[in-house]
Amino acid sequence: MGSDILNIGKSALSAAQVAIAVTGNNIANASTAGYNRQYITQAAAGSQDMGFGYVGKGTDVTSVQRVFSALLAKQVNTSQASSSALTAYSTQIETINNMLADSSAGLSPAMQEFFDSVQDLATTPGDSATRQALISNSEALASRFQSMSSQLDEVEASVNSQVSSSVSLINSYAKQIAALNDSIEQATNSTGNAPNDLLDQRDLLVSELSKQIKTTVVQQGNSYNVFVGNGLPMVVDKQSYSLGTTANPTNNERLEVTYIGSSGNGTILGENSLSGGTLGGLVEFRNETLDPARNQLGLIAVSLTQTFNAQHAAGTDLDGNAGGNFFTPITPTITANANNTGNADFSASYSDVSAMTSSDYSISYDGTNYTIKRLSDNTSTSVTGFPTTVDGVTINLDSGTMASGDSFLLQPTAKAAGQVEVAISDVDAIAAGTSSESGDNTNALLLAALQTNKTVGGSKSYEEAFAQLVSQVGNKTNEIRVTSAAETALLEDAQAQMESNSGVNLDEEAANLLRYQQAYQSAAKVMQIASEMFDTLLSISQ
């Protein structure tokens, strides 16, 4: 009986030792990222029938468990993806908002100074200094358009760089998760016990992945199958897949995300496939804010240069010559898809700026029909041939033919702001009148009137159109700020709930230490008593 008591005490001592070790490990990892609190589970070691009843044989430590809630983890990851997307969007849109709204460096002050000079010209049309001031302010306005266009290009370059970085991180996390699936499977199969540290590492990687893109986890056995965006498989058991980047086939300045499946071939993904996380936020910003802002700025540039040139050409300069172009004419951009097999060559020109929109257009051919799609609202127009005019832009097929499946991208305004230049350097060449008399201000008055004419899209003046752009970006910026703050609060709440459930509470662990210390001391006392009983029996037998 003494040896039984000794074994009972020994099992209790061993259980207390393991419990102290696990508690100590919790304390040591209280600040370790991704660590989930652990605890031991015990079970009675069985009992023996002594005739008068069953007497227990001590305790067994059955496992070391981690406290982890898949539901809370899912909530954190979902909120993390949304918060990261909004943070990425917010960072980028703030740059554009600050540029457009700058009262000193924005377009509005330069536009106002330009038209003030036109008004001065109407007052003193023959004055050389007034004419020179107009040219100078025209060049300042052109420089402002070019500067804003350049800044938008820099924003796109920054987005490209961040997209590439995000894709690299996603691929790295996917590979590590697949490798951990393998390690966890092997460890579990060989011991029958859960490798808690490896499980923590895998869940931490999933959390990091959700910062880059929306992540969905489906557990299959001991492995995670991970899907990103709107259902793209990135990890299936031990196999990982990857994303890539490639230049847009019709715009080599833009980096697109591709999905590289089991075939090894990359397929360009649309915005809908890349929701959530930093990557989703960047793509959404580019499509929803950067492109429309660039196109709207370009529409103002086209409207200004086209209408001002047309009116200037209707006047006469000081030498009696008909007025020429005041600004260098802007041309729409048409780019062939890099995958085209035909040899068609297109060009385009502006025919009616009042009918223009700020949208891009696709031109496609299916072997029978030509289709022009306005990409802002996906409105399609079928045409039988070229030239043809859509929304104030005339499209010409200059040479060659389109093959079935060929496409072109028409951008009437996207690159327009960067093309604004003053065509006149000679002050005498300004067509202020309709005769060669130096005091004739007839045309100058008409040029000044353009400031308030509804020339942009047939409904707004230049400054009204720019004010609308500033307002749209400003409102979107404020919306993103508010939504981002709300999502950050939700994320913090979800993280707090998960921390409350799975995190290490040092006060609780300190209490556990005392409890297990007392258990250890009590177990040692049981063993001491068992030893004394055994010694007493030995002495009696002697």
C-alpha cells in the first residue's frame, strides 16, 4: 500500500511540475506575437478494487492544450483585411486630396491668374506688357497642369511599387503556411499530440496574410486550405500557389496582378478578385480615385485648350494675321493590346469637346463586329466601321486590319494634362481683335468670356469642373477617413476579445503558479509520508 501511495504522490508531483512548466512558458511568451495561452489537461489514472471499494492510482497529464477560438480568429482576420485596405486607400487618396485642394499650388489660382490676364488684355489689347503677362501666366497655367499630371504619375508609380511588394509578401506567407501544414501533419501523426507552437506560427501567418489581402481559411484535417480575394486558392494542403505582376497589355506604365495556377501561366486578375488587405485597397484606390481624377483633370485640360484655341483662331493678331493655336493641340491616346495579332493602327481626334466624358474606352473586334465600350459605365456601342465618333471623339482606322479578339484602349483625357503647352511666344501673335488695329479687343472679350462658359462636358465652366473634382476627391477622402476609423475600432475590439480569450494574463498566471506550487508541495508531502510509512513497516518487520 505504501508503494501505491508513493506512486500516487509521484504522479501528482509530475503533474504539478508540468503545470508549472506550462505556466512558466505562458509567462515567458506573454509578449510573443501570435502566442496563444496553453494549459494542461489531466485525467484520473484509474483505480484498484481493494475489496472495500476502489482506490485511485493518481493522475495522468493527458495533453497540453492551447486556448484558441477559430471564430474569434476569423473575425480578427476579416476586420484586419478591411482595416488594411482602408489604410492603404487613405494613405494614397490623402496625397491627391492635398494636391488638388492646395490653395496656392492647385489649379484654381493659376486658372484665375490666367483669365485675369485675359481680362487685362481686353482692357489694353495693344499693350506689350499686358500681352507678355498673358503669355507668362499661360505658361504658369500649363506648368501647373503638367506638374499635377506628373504628381499623379508619381502616385501611380508608388502604387505599382506597393502592389509588387504586397504580392511578394503574399507569396512568402503562402509558402510558409504550406510548409507548416506539412510540419504540423508530420508532428501530429508521429506523436498524436498537437504541436502548439507550430499551430501558433501558422495562425500568425494567416493573420499577416489577411493584412495584405482578404483571407479565408478552410481547415481540412490538420491542414489549412487558404483562399484569398474572392476565392483564389493560395494554399491547398502542402501545395502553395502564387500571385505575380505584369504590365497592363494596353498600358505598360500600370502593373497588374496575375494569378499563377498549377499550369504556371499567369492570368490578369480584375479588381473584384483582389478584395481586402493592402493589395485590395491599392487596386481599389487606383480604379476608383486615381484614374477618375487623372481623367477629369485631363478633360479640363482638353476643354480649355480646344475652346481657347478655337476662339483664338477666330481673331486677328497685331500683324493682321488670323490667330493660330494659342496652346499646343492635345491628342487622344490609343494603345494596342500587346496580345493583338492584327496590324491595325488607330488614331483619334476631338470633334466636340462639349460632348466629351472623362471615361476611357475599349475598341474590340470579334471577327464580325466592332464594339466601343465606355469603361466608366460599361455602355457598349456597335459600329460597322471607321471613322466613327463616340462622345465627341472621332476614331480613325489609319491602316491595317483588326484580327478577331484584338482590342485597343482609347484614353481621350488620361494623359491630356501632361500635354498642355503654350504655342505662342511672340506677344504680337496674340489674336486680341478681329482686325489689325492695336486697340481692337473684340476677340479678347470673347476669350475672357470662356472663363464662365459651360464648356466642360457642356455643363460646367473650367473652374466649376475643377471645383467638382476637388469636391469629389475631398468627399471620398473624408468618407475613407471615417470608415477607416470605424474599422480600426472594430479591429481593436476584435483583437481585444481574442486577447481576452487566448492571450496571457500575467495576474492569472501568477495565481496559477502559486496554485501549482502548493500542489507540488502537497504531492511532495504525500511522497514523504509514503516513505515514512514504508520505513515504519520495515522497522516493524525487523
